[in-house]
Amino acid sequence: MELQAGQVAVVTGAASGVGLAMARRFAAEGLKVVLADVEEAALDKAAAGLRAEGADVHARVVDVGERRQVLELAESAYETYGAVHVLCNNAGVGSGAEGRMWEHEPNDWKWAFSVNVWGVFHGIQAFLPHMIKSGQPGHVVNTSSADGGIAPLPTASVYAVTKAAVVTMTESLYAHLRAEHARVGASVLFPGPHMLRTGLWESHRNRPERYAKERPRKTPYRTLDQWESAMRAAGKEVDFTPVEEVAELVVEGIRADRFWLLPPSERSDAQIRARAKSMLDRANPSYLESFILD
């Protein structure tokens, strides 16, 4: 797909982080951008900033876990611009779960799945029929994570499970689009290859009451800065990938009709090989040994 001025890109989770970086990068290509986010103040600030840079922006407060709101987002986007060419199902949250899996609160799972999995599915159902029917070239990018999308991360199992689901959902979407001979491509995004400075660490600030914690946390939430300080105190330096690099990877991937938007990484490649070898050898998952020892 060629990205051209005048086309329209919809990005969820667009008020900050990777979502905002993608929206800014699309705007730089001359695309009109539809920003969706659950955080109104941050969304207004992001939209104002993009408009100040000359972008044509339509912003809407949306909880992607609410199907009706995503359907209304699609209606609003088409009423405003008449078309959608790029859809980035990017909104995501961490669950805030503590302890072992059998100790997790059901609401931790319900909230994470509502946003990270159902949010992607809602986006697909709200936009894809219109995009396919238009007959115009289009592309869908679903944001996963190496943490779950490539290999399990038992220390954040709820988040990892949701991101694994996004990979399979996108693979299935790709097959369905090809079977329909649609002019719409699909990609799964793994932001990285290093850590990202995003608001994911503080997802709890936007947790809806319907998925409220049922009991107090044993430990307080940690910010990214606090986590980074703790890692440095332990003698471990943390590398970060600028969100602008992730946005560039997305633009290049759409142009190349590339499914796996997976930046080069020795660590990720080693995880993929170890997991695949375990499956092919019908062997126990020894690649999880470091987590088992924790």
C-alpha cells in the first residue's frame, strides 16, 4: 500500500506513546488522522499539538473495550472524512495483577482482555467491512508485544496472554483478508526491540470502576522511572527504543505489506528459536527456567 496525502488513518491509544508517534508519522505523510483514546485531557493535548504542526485531526474519546463506542468511532470517522485507509488497533493496558495465576483477581483479566483483545476485535468489526467494501487499498496494524506475542512472560502473565491472543487474531485476519481477495493488508506490531517510555506502566490511572480491584494491592504500583532506578541500583542498564522508531517501522511495514513488524533483536530471535525447538522436540519449556527459579 502506498501512503498518500489525503488518506485517513485511525489510531487508538493515540494520546501518547506509540499511538501518538504513529499518528504524527502518518500526518507527516499528509494523511488525515483520527485519534482515539480513553484519556480526554491527554487526547485534547495530543490533537492540539498535531494541529499546531499542520495536521488535519479528528479526535474522539473512546474506551475500546466498549463495543458501542468503537462502532461510534467508525461512524464519526466516516462522517468526518468519508473513508479510512489505515487502522491501528493500538490501545493497551497492563492488568495490575499480583502473585501467582491462581491468586489473580478475575477483574484483572477482564479489564486486560476488554482493552487488549476485545478492543482489537471491536476495531476489526467496526472498520473492516467499510474498508473492504470501498475497494481502496488499506491496511490494519494490531499492536502486540514481545512479552507474550513472542514468548510467555510469566511475571506479567495476564498482559502476555492478551498479547499472544493479538498475534493469533491478526494471523487469522490476514488469512481471511487473503481469502476475500481484499485490497486490505494486515500486520502485527511488536514495539521495540528495547523498552519503551510509554504510559503503559501507569495504566491503572484509567481503570474503569466496572473492573475495579477487589482488594488492596500488596505492593504499590511502580512507575517506569522507579523501575528504571531499581534496575540501575541492581547494576543493570536499561536500553530504550524511541517511539519514533516504532512509528517508522510501521510506515515502512505498511508500504512493504509486511505482516511481522518485528524489529531485529538477538534476544527475540533466541526466544523464538528456543520456544519453537521445545515444541518441535516435544520437550518441556526449559526457556522458562529463569522464571521458575524466581
